[in-house]
Amino acid sequence: MAKRDYYEILGVSKGATATEIKKAYRKMALKYHPDKNPDDKDAEAKFKEAAEAYEVLSNDDKKARYDQFGHQAFEGAGGFGGGGMNMDDIFSHFGDIFGGGGGFSGFGGGFGSGGQRRVKGSNLRIRVTLTLEEIANGVEKKIKVKRKVQAPGTTYKTCSTCNGSGQVARVTNTILGRMQTASACPTCGGAGQSIDKKPADADAQGLKPTEETVSVKIPAGVVDNMQLKVSGKGNEAPGNGISGDLLVVIEEEDHATLKREGDNLHYDLYVSLPDAVLGTSKEIDTVTGKVRIKVEAGVQSGKILRLRGKGIPSINGYGKGDLLVHVNVWTPKTLSKQQKEFFENMKNDEHFEPKPESSDKSFFEKVKDMFS
Ligand SMILES: [Zn+2]
């Protein structure tokens, strides 16, 4: 059965706020709660489905991944791939939704984790180097991946140990009576199938290496070492197993003039003494191209000019960082005789006396402001 869209499940639009999402989920949870719908399998499924949707849409990180990659983002290990969410997980979130942990008491069993185990191919990990400009704007990368796929001509037969169920039952006698537990078949590893025939160039699992170009959409705002998952683009699994995932690890290239700090960028601007005294305009680098900025006459060294929204977009979609331009007044190290005389004459000139005003914040105050 195809998985329904999480927004559709909760009956909200893609642009819904966190409050709207929470409200919608509360409504669904109350309607389909198992205490209100005893022995109703349909309600149980809807209850679980809503919980899963809320689990993702209420979490900024998961929501961003879902918006980008859809259900693919959570398939397989660590996701909801197995038997869906477990009831304990769902109820553990209820304190948050219904407040103070009240509302519903505990919930008596009845839901097995279920689900047939499917063998999963191994994951592949690949590093991708991005420029700051690519990170700022988002980019689609074509990545060459060496992955194992099922070799054509490989045939499978039903595993004789488990008769294809992938599970073997074990009966044990306990003080509570006879208990039957199921575990993965040791012969086929849970796949229910084993290799019948395979071509000579295939490995023991009937797989062979290929090179494939995978297109990966990288959202704006990713950070160094972040890992993006492309579901199903890892190694294939034998038989009816599911493919592993391709894990794309982000590597950020150093920029020649811009330094990144979270979503903010820093740029060191050097101005000459005459420019600082008389005022000027300077061209600076940004992640979207060069920009000309005005430097006021009488600018102090250490002044920070903040260009709002010229930083990196937040990966969670909350606006953009700023570009902070640090003004450094360049003091000449050598002077001509004439220039030296000029400055000698200015030594006791009142215009050259430092007179910091309250609006000229100290370096430490500026640093404090920058992080606030
Ligand atoms: Zn088996």
C-alpha cells in the first residue's frame, strides 16, 4: 500500500504552522484513540498513521528532510520501515500534546510489532565537497556511485529451512506455560529465499558491482559533516530484499574571503587611513555575488556593518543569517618624509585625540551583540 502524504493525513496544508500541526494531530488522536475505538483495526491504523505523521512534522529536522525527500527520507534503519511506530513511542509523546501527561492512562497491549523481516542491502557513504555559494543557494549534484546490484540471471528458490516465511518458531517452556517466539531464519537471514543459480561474475549473494550516476538535491543551509540520505541508492539486497541507502556526507570548502559561523558570515574589510577619514565605498564578496557598500567618513576600526539576510539560509527554513563586515583601518607602516612631518604636526591636534562616544561600542560589547 502506498504511504499517504503526512500533511494529507493530518489534514493540514504544507505551510501549516507548528501550532496548526499540533492542533490537527490532537484532533486525530482523540478521534482514533484505541480507548474510544476498541477492537477497531481501521481506527488503530489511522491512529498510528497520524502519530507517525506528527512525529515527523513536529520535528524541525525531520520535517525539513521530509519536505525535501518525502517518505524516502525515513525508510529503512532508524525510520519507520519495520512494523510502524510502536505504541509506547506514541504514548510517550502524549504529555507534550495533551499537557501534563493526563488525558489518557496507560494502554493495555494488543499491538504486536509484526511485520515480515526483509533483508536490507548495505549502505554506501560518499563525501561531497561544496562551495559556500552552493551551500547558500542549494544545489543538485550528480554523484558517481559504485554500488552492487542484483546480477541478471540470478534466480532464487524458497528457503527450505523456513519455507519462505523468513522466521523460525521456537517453543520454550516457562513458568507461565509454553511460549512461542519467532526469530529470523538462520539459513536465509530472514529473506525467505536462497540463491538457486547465479552467473559467474556475481558474488555469493548474487550481486555484482556497477557504476551509477545518482542525482542528489542538496538543500540550502547544509553544514559540514551533515549526512543526507538517498533511500535505496546503496547496495541492493539479494532476492526480494530492499536496497541499502546512499549516505551523502557534506564537506564545506573554505571560502577565500568569507568565514562561516552558523548561518552568519564574516568578511574582513580593510580601508586605508584616508578612506577611513574621508569615507568611501567598497566592493565586497557575498554568496550571491559582489555588493558595493558605503563606508562613512570617520569610521572606526573594529566597526561591524551588518548586512541583514546576506548570510546562509537556515536549514530548517527559518530565514537567513547575516553578513557581518568587520572594518579594519589600515595604518601605514612606512611614510615619506613629508607624510611623517604631517603626522608629527598632528600629534597634539585636537581632531586626532581619541574621544570615544557612548555610541562607539567597545570591541567586547560588539562581540556580545553579534551573538545575541
Ligand atoms: Zn529461511
